[in-house]
Amino acid sequence: MSDEIRRIRLFSNKIIDTRNPYGVKKDFTDFIILDNIYQKALSSDDIKVFILFSGDGHFSSVTSFLKNFYHKEVVIYGIKDSFSKNLQETASRTVTLPTEQDIHGNFYQLIFDYLKESSRPTFNDAVASVVKKSKGATKQQISASIKKLMENDYISERTLNNRGRNGIMKKQLNLFVDWDKVQKSGINQPY
């Protein structure tokens, strides 16, 4: 791509080369982005909201500047576990990605479908059934989703006496769903 920059510049002046010309590993990306944000803020009074996609704390000052001196709303999207706390505190609003719904939401419907149909569901049976019905999900992903539902008290485990195929009674942990809570939360429409 670097060999093509000169040719592409014939068609656009919006190409920004962030490489450090002195061969140092640190490039100029942050500085160029910050410069562009300040220029846009100073030259465009009609912009009411700035949206940044970064978790980098270096953007805290520009966020504060936009919010406090130019009275702009600053919304920042950042990645969980690499989203600067200081940056989050200076923003008007933040969105941490991926959201819990992004991670687990796709599996909740399958989990609840299984639990609704099964008379004595167990954790392991639920995992196996949902993995089989889903496209490409792993046991770890489904287990994590069920555990998340358990942490939020949508699902609980209780020990029941179950009769095995041989007629012998044995204690077994079964899953139970608080369907009222599920319905009120809306995490699994249409239940």
C-alpha cells in the first residue's frame, strides 16, 4: 500500500500516512487524529456530536475540550478491558464493545428454547443440546452464556431426586428458569 500512496493522492487529499519517517516504531496516528478533531471542532460549528472509536486515554484531553469548551456531546465506543477509565469519565456517553448482548444474546434464545421443552434439564444437557442446535457455537460459549444467566438469577440450579432408567433414585442438579423475570427483562422475546 505504501508504494501506491503517491498514485492515490492524485484522486484524494484525505490520505494520511502515519508512518514515522525517521524509522522509529511509534507512528503519528494519535497526533494526526487529534489534529483533525481539533480542526473539525474549530471549523464546524454545526456539528453537535462527535463520535470516537477508541479506548486510548490520549483522547481524554480532546474529549474534555469538545465537551467543556465547545459544549459538544462526545460519544466514545471502546473495547472492553482496553478502554481507558479516564477517557470514559470525560465522555458524555460511552459504549463498551462487545456488549453482553453481542456475546451471549445469540445463544439465549436457544438456551431458553431447550429449557422450556425439557422436563428435567441439567447444565450439561443444556450445553450439549444448544451446541448441537447452534451453528458453530462451542461448549465454552454456551456454558458462559448459561452461567451469565445464572449470575443474573434468570436460571438457578436445584437438586432433585430423579429416577434413572434402571429405576434407582439419584440426586441430580436440574436447571430452573424464572420465566417472569425473563419476560420482564425482555432478554428473550417473545417469552
